[in-house]
Amino acid sequence: MKIHSTPLVLALSTALLACQRPSKDEDISADNKASGSSSALASQSGQAAKWAMPETMMRHIRKLEKDVSMLESSGEKDHAGLAVKIDGHTGQLISDCTMEGEGHDALHDWLMPFLQLNKDYASAPDTTAKAARFKEIQDSLTAFRERFE
């Protein structure tokens, strides 16, 4: 079964961009306070503290992690099913987005490549490629946990 996720990725990307962005005046104020030209994700990674994510959003990440973990431990690998579940969890994460400022930007910096990774995972042509993309998804979730709580 071939999954056509391009429309879904575009819809999720649009929804993510629309979620609770600060006003233009707030953007200017935040830009004046920002140090250097580093991204929000890079600026936080050098610090010990993690970005706080609201519980309403974090529950979708936990469900996503659970589904990834379940596939890893299962004998039968339903990669197509997992890709659909990941699309659902990320879609819910985006629609429940209430983050603002640098934390939101850091989440965006992690999420956009993750959405593309899942698209690549869903369209991987064979078991070897699917297994490689699956490992990249696991690594991306590990990186998420290093930066968010």
C-alpha cells in the first residue's frame, strides 16, 4: 500500500506555521533581545535547561514514542502503519500548539525535519530503507528529549 503523504505534510506544515505566533511587534521585540544569529534550537542546546512543552502537546509526543517503541519490540514490522500513526500524532501536536517565542521556534526547528523524515519513511522502497529511516526517527526522538521536557 503506497501512502501519499505530501498533502498531509503540507497541511501539517501550514497548521504549524499558523499556531499561536507572536504579533509583529512581539517579533521585533524578541529580535532585539536575541543574541547573535543562531537558531532557537541551537541556542538552547548549549544550555542545561530544556524547553518546557505544555502537557497538552507533550502527550502526543509520548504516544508517538510509545508507538515507535512498540514497533521496535514487535516481531512483525508494520512500517506503513507506524508512518500513518506518526502523521496522526504530529497533526495533533500541531493543532494543540500553544507555544510561543524561542521555545516554539525550537520545536519548529525539530518538527519540520521530523515531518520530512516521516514522509521519507513512509515512501521508503524496501525493508532496508524503512529500517534505516526508522532508526533516524528513533534518533530524532532522542534529540527531542534532550531539548524538551
